[in-house]
Amino acid sequence: MAKILDGNAMSREIKNEIKAEIEREKLQVGLAVVLVGGDPASRIYVDFKKKDCAECGIDSYEHVLPGDTQTGELLALIDTLNADSRVNGILIQQPLPPQIDLTAANERINPLKDVDAFRADSVGRITIGDYTLGSCTPAGVMEMLRREGISVSGKECVVVGRSNIVGKPMAMMLLHQHGTVTVCHSRTANLNEVCKRADILVAAIGKANFITADFVKEGAVVIDVGINRGEGKKLYGDVDYAAVEPIAGYITPVPGGVGPMTRAMLVKNTLTAKKSQS
């Protein structure tokens, strides 16, 4: 039976540490969140992030733009936020409406305020291992492993998914900790056999219950990044939890695993950004 990696508990610890540092150093820290349109899921995520900020003593500045906003209008807002000394981090909630150029918006953010680490130069710094602001989800996974005392060094690590947001930076962060990393994707041959080699398996493909028992080596650390909505809005991970949990050594639940750690890394990045701007 696997040990559950409790992201809720770990994220509370991190937020308490952030709050204590902000109070001790008497810092004023601010995060601006930009929401374009009325996507219900995005609204929920933004509210969660505002709650996290409040718990840490971070000021949150919400900017809601109509769904027909054009790229130029969003860029103008980003320019205003870049110039605002109260704002230490800028987050553009995704997804954006199709008429908006997401790359242009990300690149417009001041690199010192890029708390999502989505700019091309931020990604490049992660690749070479010279960064202070890491992509929030992979950074949350690494923090989870560190706090649980799970060493990456020398381990066979398999990442299923190659997105710019999770898969690629996840692979780089594992590599920096001396893991031997394989990145899998939709064209990987014999995917279950590759996954079954993993001491640490990270599933980030966006397909509910895709990773079944025959993908997992006994005793492996299984990290489920997926969040998939089923009937009745029930959440499912990329891992078939019921089938895999008896085999794994460690496993993250969905919800309550990687998700809270992603948000904790966002507020941690905001504090880090504040200190780099001081």
C-alpha cells in the first residue's frame, strides 16, 4: 500500500513559512492576476489563488477583462502592471480567448515579475539550471519530493507528457537533481514498458485514469499532475488511483496532491520576485 503524498498539508506548511517571513521582514508583497472572459473553471482557480495570497499576507490585485478583449488591450494592462511597484508578480490566467496572442502576452511581462515562468528566457534559465522562478507545477513536484525526503539522484525518472508548462520543465528539474530522465508522449512505442522502468513516474498528459497498474513498477513514486473532470464535475487524475495505489510506494491523490503545491509555488515565487526587486 502506497504512502499518500499530501499536497494539502505540505502547501499549508509552505504558506505558513511564507507568512512568517513576510511578517518577520515587514514586507509588502503583491500579486496581480489577470482574467480574460468568464470561464467558470478559471474563475474558481483565480479565487483559490486570491485565498492563498490572503493566507500568506500577500496583496492580490484582480483584473477582469471582457471576453472580446484584444491582444493590444491586454498588453497595455501588462505594461501598467509592470510599472506598478506594488505588483511583484503577474499571472495571466489560462486559457485565454482565441483572439489573444498568449505568447505576446507572456513575453510582455517583466522577467522579474514572471512568477509563472512562462517567458522564453525563463524557460531557458530552467533548462540550464540557473533560475530563481521555476514553473509552478514542476517546482511543486520537486518541493513535494524534497519535503518527503525522496532523493532523485540516480533514479530512473519517466515523465509522461511534453508540454511547455509541465512536461519539459519537469524533465529539466529532475535532470538537475541527477535523475536519469525519459520523456514520453503520444508517439512513444511500448509506453507501458517504458513507464514500468521508472522509480519516479510523473503523469502529465490530461487523460483520465490513463496510467494503469501495468505501467507502474512495484514501489515506484507516482506523481499525478492530471486534473480531468468527469460526470458530475468529479475530478480524476491521469493515474488510475485505485489500481495503482496498492503497487506504488508513494502516490499523490487527485484532488489534494500536486494542485495545492502548484498554488503554493506561485505565492513562493511571488515572494522570491519581491526580494529580487528590492
